Amino acid sequence: MSVTYKFPEGFWWGSATSATQIEGAANEGGKGKNIWDFWYSQEPNRFFNEVGPESTSNFYYQYKEDIQLMKEIGHNSFRMSISWSRLIPGGRGKVNEEAVDFYNRVIDELIANDIEPFVNLYHFDMPLELQNEGGWESREVVDAYVVYAEECFRLFGDRVKKWFTFNEPIVPVEGGYLYDFHYPNVVDGRRAVQVAYHTIVAHAKAVHAFRTINIQDGKIGIILNLTPSYPRSQHPADLKAANFADLFFNRSFLDPAVLGEYPQELIEILREHSQLPVTEPGDKDILKAGKVDILGVNYYQPRRVKAKDHLPNPYSPFMPDWFFDNYEMPGRKMNKYRGWEIYEKGIYDIMMNLKENYGNIESFISENGMGVENEERFIRDGEIQDDYRIDFIREHLKWLHKAIEEGCNAKGYHLWTFMDNWSWMNAYKNRYGFISVDVETKKRAFKKSAYWIKEVSQNNGF
Ligand code: BG6
């Protein structure tokens, strides 16, 4: 392959996943229950084809084989998460030795295969007992999270050097407290704001704990899903709408995580609508000290917005959508299976924004990918010909490459995801992997994109 797009030396090629989505063994190895186990037991009908989290992709038992496959396709890094309810059943108290042993084996196996483990502490999976205490609405749960984080740094920090406090912390806010796609299915703006605020306090306290423990060569970051907000037009009303969307969905986490404080404009909007969270004296300093070393960027889709067509119903629950309408741009390119627009240049716009407004913080693409339904129809000679995925990755990489050439500080690209995994309410509807997983037999098989990425990572470009 001749290389036109060469990436900087040491570029991180790999993928990301999360504990609940691949491990399985949800009721084994001493694991406690999390909100997904519970919600599924109550409302299996909410999950595609009623497939729940009990066995998912069976990584708990097949991790060795999976790590071999990662190595075969050229991974030099891999992001996983630790399941809080596996490590500390109930969320507080004694560590589960079987879980320590499992994560030790996974981490050691990755390192033995020259794959650097990137470890995330929280990927949507609150231990059930702590949710029953109020979840992120409770300040005591924040404290429990910090103890859990310290435990992880202490147990695995001798080998794991890249740590992340949260994956997409805004998603549980949206899903669990605004738009009804995560447990506890609350719809309440004020509670949503409290959850978001406590998440950032938990993040900042974990960063502080990390620095106190002082892991040699360690870096701590957060993974944010950034959705650039594009206005329908340059009309001031559309620009204002786009700014609101940006404040609610991007800067609500990006600013405190990277700059150590909330945007004043966001505070003012929430104040005006009586939605400010309960805070404690000293919180501002905690946030200031919680600035990250490294930022993971998940990018799937842009957000297109326009000024509202109608005034919101004043009796409806407070929503970010009171300030803008989503805009369906004619001619937009869609991934129709997931209902997400594909706009490759978004990755460049995010990176340039980080360069210009966020001190060019060290970053990487921590998730990007394309979920497609019924990939079996693309099987030829026994292999899924996922050319659409190759195109998707290649076109995003070209824009990332351009951003790097223009001086942005991006260090790697991780696909969502390594092998097909359980996508929450969508279960196994849309498949994202380089490697397919047969949901019944758990058999793994390379897709065409697996061979392609192998070559790309070996050549450090394409
Ligand atoms: C990200 C999450 O939002 O996107 C993953 O970090 C998720 O957990 C992925 O699986 C793909 O989205 P979905 O909803 O299709 O699973």
C-alpha cells in the first residue's frame, strides 16, 4: 500500500469498548448488579429483541482469544472499562478478589501482547444499590465513586498509565433524566442538571486522588462525545440556537474538564430558569484542580440546529430543546440504521476548536464508528464485506490527518469497536466491530475492515 496519509510516529491505533457491553458473566465471578441488569429484569421489552446484558460477547471468558485477535489486526492500544459493580459489588466496601484477578489477567495479557491498556472507570454502569440511594443525584455516591477510583489506581496503576474518569458523562444525563433511554427513566431538567454537576465533581475529585497517588508516567483524562453544532444559516437567530446547543451538549462538560470552570453563559441560562444545581462551598476549587491531562473525543455525528419554529410549552419539563430545534439539512448523508448523520469534516472542526480554544490539549479520537444492521447480507466467501465501514473510517482519518498537519495535538484513533458488542437498548441490532460475533455461539470472525485496519496500522497510514 502506498502511503499518502502518514500519521505521526507512535500513533495510537486501536479500539474502545466497555465492560457491560462485552464482558457478559453478569451474574458470575461475584459481580453485583448494576442498573442495566436491573432495568432489563424489569422491562426486557425495552431492549432490541429482548436481548439483555447477561452474556453479551463473553469477553470475561474469551479475553485471551480476543486479545490475540486485537494483536493480529495491529492494535497498539485498547480502551476498556472496569465494571464498578464487578470490582466492588454494591458500590462500596470490600473489593471482589475474583474481579481483581480478572482485570489483572486482562491487563497483563494486553501488555504481554504490546497493546497498551487505556482504562475508563465509568461507562454508564451505576451499581444498583447506589442508584437506589439516588445515583448521581447523591453527593454520597460521589464520595463512593472517588473511593472506587482510588482503589482502581492502587490496584492497577503500576501497569495502567492512561486513565479516564468517565465515558460520555452527558449520556446518562440525557438518557436517565431527560429523554428516557437509560434507567432510572426520569424526565426532570433540574435533576438532570444536578446529575451532570455531581458527575463533574466526582470527575474532579478522582483527578485529585490520581495526582495524590502519583502514578509514575500516568495521565488522567475524560472521554467526551463532542457534537459540533452547525447552524442552519448565518441568521442571528440560527447562530444563537447553535450556541445554546453547544453550551448544553458540549461545553457543559468540556469547559469544566479542560478549563476547570463552567461557561458563565450556561450558568446564566440555568439561573434564569431556576435550574441551578445544589453546590457546596469549595466546589469551585475542586473543579479548578480537576483539569485533565488528556482528552478522549468520541465523534459520531454533527448536530444541526435552527431557531425554534414555535415557543416551547411553558408547562412542559425544562429541556435544552427549549432553546433550539434540530435541523434536518436537505441532502445530508445518513447512517440510516442508527439514524445518525455522517459528516466527516466534523472531526476536523472539533480538533481545530480544541487547538484554538482549549489550549491544544493532548487528545485522541477515542470513539468513531458505524453501526450497521443485518451485516450477514454482505457475506461473500464467508466474510462480511464491510466496505462502507472502511470508507467511513478512511474519510474520517483524512480529516484527522489534516487537523494534525495543521498543528492539532491528536495522538491516536480508536474505533468503536473491536468486535460487535451489546449496544444498550439497541442490544445487538447494529454491529460496529472489525470482528463479528455470533450472538448464539459467540464465535468471532474477521470482517474485511479487520484486514484493512491491520495494513493501515502497520503502515501508520494509508
Ligand atoms: C457511544 C458509547 O455513545 O456510542 C457506546 O460510548 C455506544 O457505549 C456507542 O455503544 C454506539 O452507540 P449505540 O447507541 O449505537 O450503541
